[in-house]
Amino acid sequence: MSVRCAVLAGGQSSRFGGKPKGLEKVGGDRIVDRVVRTVEEATGSRPTLIANASAASRWCPGLTVIPDVLTARGSLGGIYTAVTAGEGPVLVVAWDMPFVHVDLLRALVAGANDYDVFLPESDGKRGLEPLCGVYGPRCAEAIRAQLDQEDYRATGFHDSVRVGTLALAEVAKFGDPETMFYNVNTAQELAAAEAKWRQRG
């Protein structure tokens, strides 16, 4: 299946002192560069950067930057922007996941054909990872209706669309799910990510 791709770089990074967390480095590379490379390798195309910061156009030269259609709507607002930024399904990945695996992204694209949303299962509290998945065009109406109700839960619209999941056992074939979906929100988590990178060699 042919998909567009988008890297979500919105948010205020309030837990990171307001600094753009994706520009921090893990293993000597900026996290956003790691994510962009992985998305490009998985899909063969350049992602769009969904970002609101005035400096975002300078972060990743060569990437198209699109600000959120609806501001201050959290990560769901970023997903909505990615879905409505073009035609067809879109692979969405958060910019603060330094260890997301290329083969996981390929598996998500390959499995998304029969669904409006296709997400990997995780061992986190939601049981799914909504910031690493494929979203189809039918999500737009459902997400907009939820946002209009000021409900910003990333999975709150799922009852209105066809949702498929990549089983946790399949996800684990590409690496430790906790590590692959690890995201950096604080300086402490950045230090932990660096430690994880060193342990991985």
C-alpha cells in the first residue's frame, strides 16, 4: 500500500523547559533526524513535518512543514493535521521516539489495507501506541467531531472507525516494545535514552 508519511513535532515541550525536544541528541544524532531517516527507509518517501514553532522550517531542510489545522489540540490535533494534509492514508510517527524500528513501520504499512487506523499493540497503559501508526482518510471526520467536543484523547474516536492492530507478539519481533516506543519528554528521559543507546551498542 502506498502511504504518505508525517513526523509529529508539535506540542509545547513543557516538560522539557520549552525546548524542542526532538532536536536533542541521542547517540550523537538528533532524535528527529533518527525518526526521519527511519520513516524514509520504511516508505521510500520524505515525510511532512507537522510543527507549530516559528523556527520549524529550519529544523529539517528539505522537509515540508505544516502547522496544526486546529491549534492547542494536543497530539490528536497533530494526527488530524497529518490526515487532512493530503490524500490517502498516512504513516504518523512522533518526533521524540529515537528507537522506532524501520521493520516495524514497514509492518504497519503492510497491515493497514483493511483498516482506517492500524496501530501497534504496546505494553503501555493504553495497550496501543497511537503516535506510531497508519491513519486513513475516514479518520478525518471522526477526529474532527471528537476535537469539536474538546475531547483530545488520542484514541477517543476509535469507536467511529475500523481499527486494526499489530499484535504485541508481532511487534516484539522487531525489538523490545518498551524501547521502540520510548519517547523523550524530560531531561531525565533524555539521559535514559542515551543510556539505552549505549547499552544497545
